[in-house]
Amino acid sequence: MPKSDPGRFSKVFDILEQNQAKDFVKRIMEPERSPSILNEDNSVSTHRMATAEADGVHYVYPTILRDEQGILRQRDGSDAFKAAIESGEAIGFKTAKEADWFERNWKVVWGHPPRKKE
């Protein structure tokens, strides 16, 4: 657990634990056992996250999703959101602030600092 902010770690971990059946959450919780995609710069990614709102629910969802063959693929924009919602690979929040917070902080489970707001 990161010593700098155990409260942040606990909050993120609780949200992940509540959503542990989702494929992308399993990949977050066990990155060493998860597949990855090769990026253009030859680095690898197992996750990328985004936020969106639909019908008053604010979602955090992965933009790297499995295709029909189970292979991870980067998806963009509304295609990623639609695929995440249809497959159940999104986490709903009551407010945009909560969704934004989670999207910037989920990597604390890996010991990374929160992503700065752009």
C-alpha cells in the first residue's frame, strides 16, 4: 500500500473490489497476469481509462477492451464507450467529480501517483 496516502488507496481498492467481476478490473488487480497491447512507441499498455455520462450516470470505462476473439484492442471515442457499456465493462458514479477522481486515481493500486487533471 502506498504510504503517502493510504486513504486514497483504500477508496480506490474498495471501488475495484466492488467491481471485481469486470474483466478490466481483474486486469487492474493482476497486471502481471494480464495481456497487454503494444503501443506505437513500443511501450505496452494493459489499460487506458476514460469518462462519459449517459442518462445521468457518470461512467469510468476502459478504452482497451477485448474483441470477439478475446484479444485486447484500443478503441476510441463513442465506440469505446458503447462497447464498454454493452459488455458491462464500466463503473457508474453519481457525479462527474467522483468519476473523474477515480479515473485519475485508479493506478494507486500499482503504486503510481494520481494522474494530474488535464
